[in-house]
Amino acid sequence: MRHVIVIVAALIAGCTPPADPKHATPQPIRPTGAIAMPTPSPTHNAPSASAPVVLPAVGCPSPTCAFHASTGSYFTCLAGGAGTCFHFGAACAPQDHCMYDPGDHQYKQCAQPSEGTCAAWGAACAPATKCMFNPADGLAHQCDDVSGGGCKRYGALCAP
């Protein structure tokens, strides 16, 4: 167990610092491979005591710019999944400036982002990922049927 803790700590230490929240630039994706380590000494007569144990690669977390329904603005999401963000950071604007307008429940191009909100709205849009905020349950869902700046049919939960 001690070896696993050391390996996880080493993987975390190898991650680059999070993106500048003012610009919400995603971190570059670094290839990761599986890590092999010898198994601990057998306590019983195991046939292959020196066979390596292959652990799945753990990537570095990549902060995103996510909509916060309670404030009606965008913040850097430092940890999230299952349709919501669990830990918010500084205010931000999505890279493509396609933002959710809580006033009319539509996604629109933001011509003038400011501190996580939009001061001037443009034309309807949809996020490239099609992971959209659903005002009915307050969670982000994969949109199965995008219509202008809205979603006609929400699918599975997605990470904002």
C-alpha cells in the first residue's frame, strides 16, 4: 500500500500548475502510460510473485470555465463531474465566449465578458462540447438535440 501512495504522490507532483483563471486556457494534454511495479512479497504460495502490477495512468486535472447557477456567472471549475462543479476558483469566460444567459435560458456569444458575466450579448451559439446547463435540474447534461442557443433534449450528465 505504501508503494501505491508514493506512486500517486509522484503522479500528482508531475502535474503542471492550473491554468490562469483569468484566461481559462486549458492545460496541454500530456501522454501518460501505465505504471508497472513489482508485487509485494507473497503471503501464500502465489504462482507469480514477481509479476508486475499494472496501474492505470492518472492524468492531471484540467480546470474548465463553468457556469455557477447560484450567481449566474462563470468561474474556473477546479474539481467537478456528474453535471456539477464541486470546487470553484476565480471568475472566467469560456474560450469560445459561448455563455449561458440565465435571463432567457439560452447560450449566446458574449461580445463583452466581464468578471464571469456578459455585458453585451451576441448571436445564439452552443458550446463545442455540447455539455449544456439544464435549468430544470441545475446540472450540466450532454445535449442530444441542440436548437439555436438552447437544448431540446438533454442526455447524460457531463462534467461542466
